[in-house]
Amino acid sequence: MKIAVADYFTINLPFCMNQGMFKSSDSELVELAKTNPDNFEALVLKYQQPIFYYIRRISYFSSEDIEDIVQEVFIKAYKGLNGFDQNLKFSSWIYRIARNTTIDAIRKKHARPLTTQLEDDELLKIFVSSTDLENETAMKDGLEKVRKIVDELPYKYKEVMILKFVEQKNYEEIMDILKKPKGTVAALISRGRKMVIKEAKKSYLLLDQ
């Protein structure tokens, strides 16, 4: 079920774009937004929903709290436009801001997220990508076991696997979002997959070969 999160931005940002702006590249939109704040809305409209769901996937916050974080993310992005590195993808840059803002919000609550709000199909993307099983294998009887396995992954592994297998980011994008070298990203994904396999065998979702 989709969650509507556009209302804040469409109410609070003036709508003065023409349809041609949606055909502009992110880099072009950034440059336009630097000269006219109204143009920033095109980037907000493009990324607000993906950012909402990304924050939802890596945190345990309510929809209302996530909407507040999304608002903060775009305020930070707008204020930082002049420092935007054009060598980066805007999508990676805004995801990095979202990730860091979410981590800050988690720290303010003095607790690491115990669970994440992944949908069943998102859990299975992580599980299947780690184990090479067919979706149906885990779907019927093992879904709660799959959820437990993914929820209990240490956050640093779960985070990078969400980016890779749910958000479908490539290595370069993940490197930019997490500000980690490729070798570290690859090691986190590899270790996370091994942990999933190990726990899947313990739960009899996988058999030893």
C-alpha cells in the first residue's frame, strides 16, 4: 500500500513549473534552483517519495516522524545546493543527506533501530539475493523466519543490503551514499549475505549442501 507524502511540499512550495522542467536533468534542475528557489520543487516532487520509503526501510519511525525527517532532508539539500558536487549524482547526494539525517534522528532517541519497516517483498529481495532461493520457497511457511533473520542483522549490514537489493543501487552509488570505499561496501554485502545464509540454515530455511 502506497503512502501519500506529497502534501507538505505541494502546499508549502509555490508551484510555478512548466512540464518541460520534468525533462531536465537533475544537474540542470540544481542549477536552475540556485537562481530561483521555486525551481527546487521539481527535485522535491521527483525524490520525496523515494526518500520517504528509503527512510522507512532503514528506521522504525512512524509515518508522521518520517515526514518530518523528509522535510528536514529537503531543507538541508536546498541550503547546501551551492556546495553540491556536480561529479556526484544528485540522487546519491540526497540519499546521503537522508541517511545521515535519519541516523541523527535515531541517535537523538538514544537507541539503534531494533526493527525496520520492510514489506514482505522487500524482505524476500534481501533473502533471495543472499541465498539464491526462489521467492516461493520462503514465501509460504518461512516469512516470519525471514523477517527475524533480516531484523537481527547488525545495522551496518542491513543498511547496505537494503541499498543494494531493495533500493537497487549500484556499488558506486552506495559508495557515495555511505562515503565508504568499494572494498568496504563489497565486504559488508558479502558478510551480510553469509550471515543470512548461516541463520537460514539454523532456521531450516536452507539445507547444508
